[in-house]
Amino acid sequence: MNSNSTKPMARNGVALLLAMFFLNASAQADQNKIQIGSKSFTESVILGEVLTHLARSTGVEAEHRAELGGTQILWQALQAGDIDAYVDYTGTIREELLSDVLKQGVEVRSERDMQEQMAKKQVIMSDQLGFNNTYALGMRDSVAIAKNISKISDLLNHQDLEFGISDEFMERKDGWKQLAIKYRFPKFDVKTMDHNLAYRGLERNSIQVTDLYTTDAEIEYYRLRVLEDDKGFFPTYYAVVLMRSDLKDRFPKVADALLSIVGKIDSNTMTAMSANVRLDRELETNVAAEFLNKNLNLNVPLAQVDASAEWRRFFWRLATNTKEHLFLVLVSLGLAILSAIPLGVFAAKNEHAGNFILSIVGVIQTLPSMALLVFMIPIFGLGAVPAIAALFFYSLLPIVRNTYAGLTQIPTPTRESAEVIGLPSSARLKLIELPLAMPSILAGIKTAAVINVGTATIGALIGAGGYGAPILTGIRLSSISLILQGAVPAAVMAVLVQYLFSWFERWCVSPGLRLK
């Protein structure tokens, strides 16, 4: 391939870098807004709302970036400055966030030790909020009675039990693998699943044992037995506020306000708030506001919950999610088209380079989508930018491969005819080869677009919004209606994409070249 054909590739690469730069800059442009984070379970979301209300009570603008996945996503976001504060737990801080310090042989035993080590990471760790939400194993009380199980050691005598373990607990350093070593468990039948779905599994007896948070409202609701940790494996998990050290300099009143809930939330209060959300279907923002109004004498207004307000909220949420989802899909697909078509052309013109390019984009396609999202966080932070970057990489393979296939499958006599009449390579590519390959290229773009529509739903795990947001909330709250609010529009959008590309093909491809 001649040097002229590589110039579009260079320009597209520069365009991609500039687009990512400006997207990242715009995502972090508002430095005057406080960003509060929370993990993807109900208690964390409620506490995130508590911190958000406290920040707003000082007169600043605050945003709650809810349900951002697990510990590592929140921790990376805090260190990168994408969020200013969130609530975590002492056991998690010691075993997960300070694991690098422990590996160096530094002793971290007390909460004071933790605070000192976190300060070295430019993070302020508060004193206890007042409750200990430790991990535990639990099962339905009726099953525990029938099998005479009251403590974790008793599980050794029941190897027929099926375990449903949350994905984060499975991989934590203070999680399932170390627990199994401590108790010398045999090889149980263990399934990995979402924490919130595990309760449904217990109810239907598809699993018999799962990991619990001891303040979960479902323990009483589903009549579960919390098994005694008779070997003392689980550490204490006292809730604390983690905030960036620079928050005290930028917004001292906000920092003081966030610390004002230290010692104010006991276990019964936290369990009751979780029950109000999980069981009574109250809004997290209202549950948090009622707690603050009662215990800190604030005057936080409550969101309206009448039928008309619910419908307004539904249509507003649908419009917002659609806009966010379209943004993720269109930007990532546009960048992929600009990059993948030149890559496919280059691969078709250069056999050795072609094998290398197809191998690389093929390997990228095999990476788990969640892993790729997490890889993007240190580079682009939270929000739409890392999701767009991940979707961009997932879009490359079908477009590159179909461009390569369309160009390499052009009949040899056609190529030779173009050469005989004296057309230069650039003219042959523009006037003959690309038009003949267009049906295949469009098929690849259509495949990438459909993939993007579906894959973009997981962007909600890192605060990108879109149709994944109601799906995640619906899973957390066991609400089919919320899940459908994300799943149905995503399916409709995928169908519309199919029709749109079918129409576009009829418009720009000669009838004789259309794929049957």
C-alpha cells in the first residue's frame, strides 16, 4: 500500500485521540460540583444519598453517582478525583485498599493505623458511623433447622449443599477462597451470582447458602439464619466515610458536613432504612432525607411520590436514558468507523500486516466487557468516556474483518481490468474496490452497532448512564418493571438499528451489489 493511503489512518488516529481528550475534559470540566459515589447495593446507595444531602446543605452543587459497581471501581475513582467521597468499611479498607501496605510488612491493626495509611494516599478516613456491617454466611431458617446447621463449621457435614456467592465476595482477599481455606471446606458446588439475586435463589431453593451483609433487611424478610462464624474469620466492617484530602481545602464546610454523621447511624437504624427501600419501595433519596431531618435537624425536601409525579419521572428517565444510550452508541460507532475502515483497507493491501491487525482486534473482542471497562477507568476516569472507549474497541473487529473480506473477495478479473486501463491505486480503491466492498462493510458496521446497543448497558456500572441504569436498579431492588424500563428500549433500539441500516443500504448500494 502506498504512503498516500496511510494518511487517512494517521488523521483518523489523531481524530480519535482528540475526541477522547475533549470528551474527558468535558466530563471533568465542572470542578465546583461535589461528586459522591456509592456501590451497587442498597445500603451503599442510601449512604451515598445521605452524603449528597449533607453536601447540598452547605449550599454547593452535589451529584450522587450511584451504583458504580464494586470496591475497586469506587477506590480508583476516588484516587483519580472522579468522586470526592463515598462510604466504605474498615474490613474492606484493611484487606482490599491497604493490601499493598500489608504486603510490605507494615502492621495495620487499629482504625488509627488505617487512618494514617489512608492519609499517605491523600485520603481522609472518618471515625465509625456507628454500625458494623460484616459479612456472614446465611441460609433459610427452615433448611438450617432440618439439617441441624447453626455455625459455619456445620457445613462440612453437608457437601450436597449448593452455594450462591456474590462475585465480589468470591474474589476478595477476605472472601470465599480464604474462608474455604480457614474452615477446610471440601469442594462445594459454588455458583457466582449478583448479591441481590442470591436472595431469590434462597427463596426458590435453587441455592441453599449465600454470603450476607449483616444489616440486610432481607435477613428478617426471608427468615434467614445467619451462621455463627465460630472460627472468627470475618473481620469487623464498621462503616466510615472516605474523602479526598483536598476536599478540606476546596470545600471545608462540605468536609465538615460529611463528617457530621460520625456515630449517628446504629445497626438497627441502617437495617430499618434498607428495609424502607428494599421492602417498602421508598425512594433512597427520601429515606436519607428523613433520617437527616430527624437526627441532624436538617430541612431536606422530600421527592414527590404521587402517581402523576411517578409518570413524569418515568418519561423523564426514559428520555434521559435514551439520550445517554444514543450518545454512547453513536460516538463509539463513529470513532470505530473512522478507524476500522482504514485498518481493514490496510490489512487487505498488506498480507503480513493484515494477519497482525486481524489477530489484535480479535483478541480485543474476546476480553470480558466488564474487565475492559475497569481497564479504562485509570485512563479516562468514570462516566461516558471509558464506556465509549470500551465500545470503540468492541466495534473494531466486525468492521475491520468485513472491510478486509469485502476487499479481498473482489474478483481478480475486475482488479486486473482496473489496472489495465491505467487507474492509480488510490483511484482504484475509491472508484472500484470500496464501492464493490460496500455491502460487506455496511454489514460489519451494522453488526458493530447492534453489539454496541447491547453492550452499552453495562456502562451504567461506571456511571455512563443509558438503559443499563434502570436495569441495575431493578436487579438491586428486585423490580421487574425497572428492569423492563431498560431492557425493552434497548431491544427496540437494536431493531431500529437493523431497519436503519437496511434502508441505508438500499439508498447507497447498487441493487446488484446488495447482500441477499
